[in-house]
Amino acid sequence: MLEAFFDAFFERVEQQSSTAWVLAWKDSVVPKVEWPDVFLGPDNQKLRQFLFMVMGSQVSFVMGIVFPLSTHEPASFEFLKRFSAAAPFKMSAKHFMVGVTAKNGKFAWRKPDTNILAKLEEYVG
């Protein structure tokens, strides 16, 4: 099941051990990829990757997982619904953060506003 999940959504960048992989999104599965500028460029490629580990029956994205999705496009939430249904772990809307670029150009993570949180709860659980 884990292999099928990997193959459906991710490119395996590196296997660090028999239970840990560095993964990146397959561009073909994510609708309308929207990486903020802070994630772009060859120097920031590592920011678009994430460490996935299996520890017994538990799975973990050690530093979290970044979904390069629009908070306004319905296709983004449909994608999250499909991803959540296929995932070998339970997802919760309360653990999501939204990346925002402030007027001064600085990037920051924020809790979702009420509207986005309601959509996440509807599509992810």
C-alpha cells in the first residue's frame, strides 16, 4: 500500500535508510502548482522536498509536507480530498498552515483563516 501511495504522488529523490525517504511532488498530480518565490530556483530546491519516515506502524513527514496549492482554486481542495483518501495515515485540518507572502515580500506560515479551515475540514477531515 505504501509503495502504491508513493508511486501515485511522489518522486523519490533519495532513500536515506530502509525506513526513510526524501520525496518530492510529481508535478503531474498536483493541480496548478503554485510555489511561492521563496521555494523557487535551484538554490531552494531542497525546500520543495520532504523527509518521510516509517516507524513501526506510524508514518511521519518529519518537517511537515508542503502542498503547493492555491487556497482559492476548487481543484486544490479536490486534490487534497483524493490525497487524504489515498494516504496511509489520517490527516487533520487542524494541522495545516498556509504560506503567505506579506506586502514587504517576506514569506511566513500562518494558521488558515476561518473560510480556508472550513474547506479543509470539509475535504480533509
